[in-house]
Amino acid sequence: MTSSGEYTVSETARAAEISRQAYYKWLNRRLSSLREQQEREVLEEIKRIEKRVKSKMLV
């Protein structure tokens, strides 16, 4: 875990039982469908909300 409380790619990949290479391949894949693009947008919004919530918890 990093000093900011986030997990490293290695730790996350190990927990998911995948290789780091598989994670990066997935991360950098081409989005082939509208649904995949929408899912990525939703995921990014979830990450933004999570950051806001965490920053408020630190105050």
C-alpha cells in the first residue's frame, strides 16, 4: 500500500490473481463498443466521487 493509502498495481493484480502485464493490456485496450466506452466513463466518475469522499474524510 502506498503512503496515500492506495494499493499498488502489483498488489491489485495479485489480489485479482492476474499478472501486471494482463492488467496493463486490459487498461490500454481499444474500446470497441459504445457500451465499453460508457462503462469506462462510469468508472471514471466513480473514481472522482471516491476521491472527493476520501478527501472529506481526511478533513
